[in-house]
Amino acid sequence: MTDVSGSTELHLDADSAEQMRAIATDVIAPHLRAGDLLILSGDLGAGKTTFTQGLGDALGVRGPIASPTFIIARTHPSEVGGPALIHVDAYRLTSLAELDDLDLDTTLDDSVTVVEWGEGKAEALAADRLHVRIARERGGELDMTNPEGGRREVTIVAHGQRWAGIDFTVGASDPSGDLG
């Protein structure tokens, strides 16, 4: 983990959907609490929704977690007395004003909010946030018999005082052999 101009950055690799979920479940979820904002970015099929499924499982929210592309935002209430998971897909939103129309600021303090495609749109929601960038390995053809397969590089960038001093590697299982 390195400090990059006031933010903390961690790089991990995931070779499968299970490993993507494990990064969310084992590395990120243990540190989450109500009020946390995660912004996910990556190409189509990179694994943003798969990552969110891992978070939902770890947080014990009602599922199933599916891409909210056409609904834009879904609320998944906790089934274990924890915070709800608000899952937003900002892909079709063209401005911060459209994101603001979702009134996420009214639920932000009581929920864990995940915004897919939120880069350049959702940062204004909270100074303290995690940005999860998922880059799918390029080259070759996508294996349509296993679209969730293939190597991904997951970069987690923590912004703000909320995340100061958090060590994501403590207590986390190592889904990729790359922690530390």
C-alpha cells in the first residue's frame, strides 16, 4: 500500500469472479460502515457488479445483487441489523445534477453506497470515499463460454480522513497472492 498525494492505494489481481468477490468480501467489507461511499469504475464486463455482489454477501443484505442499469438505483436492506447497501449505476447519467436527483445524500449517512460508473460524477457526494478501479486484461478474444474469467487488476484508492490509517491487508485473506 502506498500513499499517493493524500490517498492510499492498493493493487490486487483477480483471476476469477470468485476472487473478485473475495476482494470485496475479505479486503473491503470488514472496514465498511454506514456512511461509506465506494465509486467503481471499469469497462463493461470488468467485474463491478460481481464486486458489489461480494460486498452484499459480506454485509448480509437482501439480494440478489444485479446490475441496476435500467433502474439506476436499488436499495438492499440489511438482514443482519447492519447498514443497507445502496447500489447505483450511473452509466446512463450524464451530469452531476442527474446524480443529485437521486437524493443519495439523504441515505448516504445510513447506508453503504456503491456507485458503478461514478467516476467524475459521484466524488462530490463525499470527501471520504473509496475508488475501486477494475481493469480487465486486454488482448485476445473474450471467452464467451466463461465471460467472468480472465485476469483483472483491482486498484483501491482511499480518499479522506475516514480511511487514514486503515490497513486493508490486516485480517484479509489473500485472494491473489498479491497483498502487502
